[in-house]
Amino acid sequence: AGSFQEAGVIQCAYSLNFPLHTVPARSAPCPPWSAFSVSSPAVLPSVPKAEDRPGAVVVRLYEAHGSTVVAWLQTSLPIEEAMLCDLLERPVAAERLWLEQGGLRLSFTPFRVLSLLLVLRQ
């Protein structure tokens, strides 16, 4: 019922195409952990390994609702440096992104794709 945004169509399609994979673990309880979270349901993340930079990951974020939104990308990984990059993982701006409280504040216009290169502390 309602619009595709209200009905959660994008999230259901994302879950169908990228199902959660379980990993067998010991019987000892472990706390829940997530490497990344995004504050807006309109923004979908993808996290491939960086092609030419060991110790880095690429985070691609897509605004899927056709809206203008500010979203926080939170991470529990030890990030040394964060920068915008193009689809070939080349930095696009000389200025670095500032990590604030373990996350990045990102602005999206409708259907925008942002690619971030995150260099991890060794």
C-alpha cells in the first residue's frame, strides 16, 4: 500500500538480491556487530574491497527514493582517511572528508551515487 518508498520495495529487492549469509560460530555468545550502518532507509550501501589499495575499502551509496536527504554513514572500522572517489576509485577532490563521532555526514540529491574510499588504520 502507498508509494514504493512507503511499501519498502527498494529494501525488499535489496534483501532478495543480497541475502544475509550466516556463519557458523562457537556456542559462546558474541555481541552484535556491524561494520557499517546508514541513518536513512533511502540510502543503500555496497562495500566492495578496494581494487588497487591494500588496507582500504570502497563504500558506494545510492539514494534510491528520489529524494534529497542528508544521511550519516557510521562505521566501527578504524578509519584513517576518508575521501570521495570516482567509479574507478580515483580521489575526486583534494579535500578529505571529516569523520565525526565515528561517521560521515553525506548529502544526496535524487538517485545520486556517492563512492567513498576509506583507508583503514594498520
